[in-house]
Amino acid sequence: MKRNLTLHRMIWREIQRSKWSTLLCFGIVVLATGLLVVMIAVGRSSVDATRIQMKDMGFNILITPPDADLAQYQALNFDGPDMPESYVEKLAGSTVLAQHFVGKYQKTLQVEGKTIVLTGLRSELPRRGSSRPPMPTAYVVPAGKVFVGAAAAKALDLEPGDEVTILGKSFAVARVIEPKGAMPEDIRVFTLLSDAQALLGAEGRVNAIDALACLCPVETTDILGALQKSIRTVLPEVGIQPYRDILLARHEQRNMVYRLQLATVAIVVAGAATAIWGLTYLNVRNRRSEIGVFRALGIPGARIASLFVAKVALYGLAGGIAGCALGYLLAPAIVVTEGIVMPDIWSLVLIAGVTPLAAIVFGLPPIVAGLLQDPVDVLREAAA
């Protein structure tokens, strides 16, 4: 008798007796886990696609010198105050909620009777610890050469390979930039920062820093305030001018994807929990007479409970592993973004490990309820 009632024999016989219920629970766990893996891939891929889209739109923060007159900036008058070039390095070496820092010195000039905005650019500095590729608009201009905006090139009749003289110095046109449809971008003439500084007598100075804010936590409600606070901890006196529409659109997109993920996960978990609870309840109910016999024979309730718990854990573990594999295989066919960011191996291990624990939690209430019944009453009902 003792040999026949070992736990693993009891579990195996229980699975055989309730194979359709067990298979159904297994299938529910596989579908729930697979959908969870797919949603993680969809969420990560959507966030990454949004990041790339917003990055292609350009920088979303302009950092200006203390006391700079923004009205003059918008009128393309950059003759006001400037700031040390070392500010760029301070920002890049800090933990501000931004990255991709480009220092520049800009001045509106007349060249051959045409208005241009001379813009000296320093090579982009990434935030400390970042390995992101440079911004598409973070041009790397060779020394002694210029990149010319489309409108400026048309006004000055310039093509790549031509020469243009700016403040008495000749520069070779290395590139004509495609039209941006925005001012003053199309009338800019980009040079290396050191070349512009030498022309304007502003060595070691910049009068603007472009940056990309993209590191604010999803739960941040006042993104503009959080961003300004983080920058002012490093450079207290500078002006911070966010491009609000671009900045807020990026943050809202991330929030929307995050909320969609949470809602989907909640629905999946609730559905799986209800199904497992119901099927476990029916399974325990159908075994009431057997439970009563075991209890009457003096078998402890904990051991009887372990039979049902072990079965739930078994199909939870098997379903979690199978669901992770299924979700990983299906995600590339479901994700619609150009790039796919799949869950990493540790996320899959975590999901597969947590799934049987969640199944036990969902299945435990009906198991406990079944064991709390008086075995005498159960046997009397079975005999009636």
C-alpha cells in the first residue's frame, strides 16, 4: 500500500485520470505565456522604432548661454553671449536625462550678398556609457571644408567641389545637404567648430549645444521639469529650450506602448487565472470521494494537497517553457516594425520560472477549499 501511494505514482495516476483537464490547463498556460512573450517583443520593438523615428527628426533640446535672448535667436541674430566649449564635455560626462551632445558656434553672415548662417560644429559627444550611433544631423565636417544647406547652395550657385569664400577664407564645398524644409537649416553653412571659432575670434567658445532627450522614465509626468532639473544640476545658469512637440510626442508614444503592454498582460493573466482556478476547482470537486477516502485512511491533508499542487506546478512549468518557445517563434511574424527587439534569454528564463509559481497561486484556493471539507460528510454524500 505504501509503495503504491508514493507521491510520484499518485501524480502520474492523477494526470492519467484527468488528462483532458490537464491538457486544457497546459494549453491555457502555453497560450498565456506565448502571448506574454509576443507582447514583450511588440512593446520593445515599438519603443525602439519610436526612438529611431524621433532620432531621425533631429535634436529636441537647445541649450543656450546664460542670459541669451531667444527672440534674437529666432531672428537669426546670434551676436549675444556665448559659453565655454567645455560645457559639452560636462554634459556628456554627467547623468542628465539626455544624450547626443553637439556644441556649435553660429553667426549670421553675408556671403556674396546672400544671407547664410555660419555654423561651426563639434563632433558629437555621446553620454557617458552610451554606445548609440551618432545623430543623423550630427554632421562631421572635415577641416577646411563646408557642408552647405540646400537654399544657401542654390542662392550661391554651389555644387560639391566648388570653392566658397567666408570672411576672407576659402573653403571647399564637400556636400550639399538635401532640403529640410525648415529655416534656418536650409541656409546654414556647416564648418568644423575650430574653423568657425578661428574665423570669428571665439576660440574655446560655443553659443549653443544641441542634445537629444530620450532617457526620462516612463512614469515621469512632468518631463520638461525633470529634464531641466537634471541639466541644471550640471550647468545651473544655462538656458534650456526644449522643442516641446517633438519631445512630448516621443514621451507620449513610449507611455502609450507601456500602457498597452500593461493592459494586455493584465487581461492575459486574469483570463489564465480564471481558467486555471475553474479547472482546478472542477478537478478537486470530481475527486471529493477519493480525497475523503485518503483522509479517512489517515493520509495527511498536506500530502494530498501536494498531489494537486505538484500537478499544477508540472503543467505550469511545461506550459511556461513551451509558451516561451512558441512566443519566441511567433513574434517575428507578428511584430510589424522594421526592426525586431526580441526578449533576452534572461527574460525568457524568468517568465518560464515564474509561470509555475503563478499557476500554483491561481490553483491553490480550490485545492485548499476541497481539503477543508469533513471526510465523513464527503463519504456520506458519496454513499447516498
